[in-house]
Amino acid sequence: LSPWHLRVPMSLCPHRPLSPLSPVFPQHPPVSPRCPHGVPPCPQAGLAQCQREAEEVAELMRQNVARALEREGHLEQLQSRAQDLRQASEAFTRTTQTVTRRQRRRHRRWRLVALGLGLLLLLFILALALALALASPGTVPSTVPTPQRGTEHPPSTAGTL
């Protein structure tokens, strides 16, 4: 405990009242055994005064110890809360990493599905175009001219040499 937390009465004179802000260390220790107020000290009064001061000091020390224990309890609570927060943050970090991995997998699956559907659609279109081309060859325009009625065909040169 630091000195500013302790309140110790420093009244050595029975005529000077104690204040809660009495300094821990007296400014000027008494020089003479006589009271500065001019009253001669009584041995029994001095003993009773010392006992009262000792009781006050003991009570103040009990209060200081109680406050120190209370502060210690608060510090333990703060340490416990800090530990709980640390564990919660670690759990949160693990959860976010797991969620991030799941989201990446999900996006990757959707990309693969979209790519597969695109390829399937392309194959379907190519198969349809090929089927149409093979099914109706007469509808395809030809570059060879066809003879018309009444026109003669040129003589064939197949049998002549």
C-alpha cells in the first residue's frame, strides 16, 4: 500500500483535533514534552491519549487492510473478465475462420456449377446445330448449278479417249 492511502493520526497534543487529512508524516515533531498550548502534560492523560491514538491507528489500519483486500478482489474479478474475453475472442476468431472457409467453398461450388452449366449449354447448342445440319442436307444452298428442263447436257467424255 502506498502512503497516500493510509490515514494515520499524528496528533500528539490532546488539544489539537484529528483531521481526516492528517499527514502521514508530521511536519514538525514535538520538541518539548509540554503541550504547545501551554497545558502541562498529565502522565495518565498522556497514557489515555496514547491508547486512544493507538486504537485509532489500529482501526485505520484495519480499514486500510479491508480496502486493500477489496481492491485485490476487484483485481481478481478484472483478471477473470480479461481471461474470459481472451477466450471468447479466440473462439470468435476460430468461428470466423470456419465461416470464411465455408463461404469460399460455397462460392467455389457455385462457380463450378455455373461453368458446368455453361459447358453443357454450349455442348447442347453444338449438338443441336450438328443435328440440324445432318437432318436436312437439301435445305443447305449448293454451289453447283442444277440443269433446267429443255436444256441439253453437254456430251459426256466418260467413254471417249
